[in-house]
Amino acid sequence: MLQADVAIVGAGPAGLALAVALARRNCRVVLLERQSEQYVLSPGDDGREIALTHKSVRILESLGAWQRLRDDEIGILQSAQVVDGYAPASLNFETRGCGPLGFIVSNATLRRVLCEVAREHSNIQLHSGCTVTGTRQESDQRVVCCGEGESITAALVVAADSRFSEVRRMAGIGADMRDFGRVAIVGQVRTERAHDGIARECFRYGSTLALLPLAESHTASAVVTVPASSAETIMQLSDAAFADRVQAESVSQLGGIEACGQRYSYPLVAVYAHRFHTERFALVGDAAVGMHPVTAHGFNLGLAGADTLVRQLQGVARLYQPARLGRALSRYQFQHRLESRPIYSGTNRVVDLFTNDRLPAKLLRKAVLRVSNHFPPIRRAIVHQLTR
């Protein structure tokens, strides 16, 4: 039977970040991952680009991961622009000369550098090809059961296995799920004009287009969001037809557009767990809060949650003191709910409004952007959330 101080189910970015943070506090960590070791060590591109806040960058720096990124792997987000329908006016977010709004790094790249750091810690053990079949509480420890009769015991088990977490359900924790009935189709494009570090969010009628600036000045990630019933049609478009659609929806702001690379599709489902912990068990990352990507807060909240959990645990000793561990997990839940709930609810309201194409909603959309554009405190509050 494998033993550890903490067993983490899921070796994605949030799970890896948590493992490194715990290892730095002398915890023995076992990472349980369903995928193969090769998949974890050499993650392939999945099309997803992660917008990182300054707070997230500081956490990644403290883990020794941010320093491993090359300049050509970091997109600098100078400002953001929001457009409703085909109106000429836009709502703009910028720091007015106080540095970038944020940064953009691919999901695969984040996983790679976090895995590199994790491999340098002798007290982190990767257990790949492992399918968790159950978990149970036994006196002062929790047992995780895996396929072929294998089991792992730990003082604390953490689920970081996606918003559709099976381990969360095994621990008896439910979640509110919001299926938006829409699909995000992601693909890189080359642009005639330089993107200038501007993220463009275009809420059209019937679909949404986001253009995220990547490290190369003429390359962007195009995210086309459509009703699920239309997704397969978009996925089957030729590169030329897909590029034409992106160019039309961006009203040629970046000139001619050429599609490059593979396209990926992701169903849009938001998740908020009913609880973030139970006895000797906790949730982090998307297993706790799975966000709609429109406000780009998903991984940032996951990373912040992992950081909060580690700070509350403080070290190995607390893991073996039931009363103190219980209080630490309760404080983690309180703090992470305090940070995540307003963002989760606000994001869902934004999605509801800006994907509603009925006339009253269209009028309200325009009014919201008009008021926001002429009321600087709103824009400053959003910029502060990104750059703090």
C-alpha cells in the first residue's frame, strides 16, 4: 500500500501547482493521474490559451515555474476590447502606461514547466495510468482505491480531476452544473496586421468571437463560440472558410486572416461544488469551480485556491492533527468561496446577457457597455482585479 501525506488526483496545471507548493513545505505528495506518464511529461497542444493575472504570475514565480518560460511562450496582454453586435463603439480596458493587463500562455506550456519543477522534488511521486475507483475515510487517514486492487493512504486527499470530477462524487460532494448549450471552437490564426497585444471580445448575434494575442505579433488564438447544434458545421469548415468567418466577425480589424494548425472544440459547462471539503478531503481547480472562459478567470481561480489551501495547511504537522486540519479546511473553503463566488456568478450573468439575442437583451447589452464606458470606476475595478 502506497503512503503519502497528501494524495492529489489529477496532474493538470492546478494539481501540479498544488503538488509543488506542498512539496516545498516538506510534504510527501503522490500525484494520481489517469493518463500515461508520457502524456504528463510531454503534454501535447490542446488549443487552450490561459490568460494569467499578475497574482497568478507571482504564484508561479514562487513555485519556480514562471522563470522556465521562454519569451516566445508568453503573450503580453496590453489591453482588452469588448464589442457588442456590430456597433462601432467598444468598451476598452487598459492600465494606462502601468504595465501589461496580463499574460497569455498555452495550457500545454504551463503543464510542461510545472511538471519540470515537480520532477525536481524527490518528495513528489507520479503514479500514472491510475484510475481511481473509490475513496473512504479510515480513522486518521483517507484511502484512495485504484484499479487492479491497488490503494493509497494519505492524511489528506485532494481532487483536481476536472470540473466533471468523479472523485468529487465518490467523496459525496455534489455540484451545481450550468450547461450553456454552447461549444467553444479554438484555432490559431495568422493576421495581416499586428495584434498589438489587444484581446478582442466580439459579442455578435448568434455567436461570439474572441481573438487572444499570442507571443508572435501576427498570431492570435481565435475562439468561436456557437450553439452546440452548429459546432460540428464549424469544425468541418476548411481552413479558408474558417478564416473567412473569423475575419468577417472581427470586421477585418486585423486585416486578412489565415487559419493555421488544428482546431479543437470544448462544450461550455460551468460548475460550482456544493462544498470544497469533507473529512480529510478537499477540492481544488475546476473540481471546485469550473468557469465559463469568457472572463478568463478559470485557471487563475484554481491557482489561487491551491495557494490558499497550502497557506491554511501551513505544513506537515497540521495534516496529522484532526481538529486543526478540519479548521484549516473550513478556512480554505470560506476564503475560496469569498473569492470565487462573486466572479462565478458575475461571469454567468455576463454570459446570460451577451448571448441573449432577443430585442430587450440587445438593448440592455448596449446600455451596459455605454454606461461602463462612461463610468471609469467600473473599468478601474476590473483592471484592478487583473493586475493586483
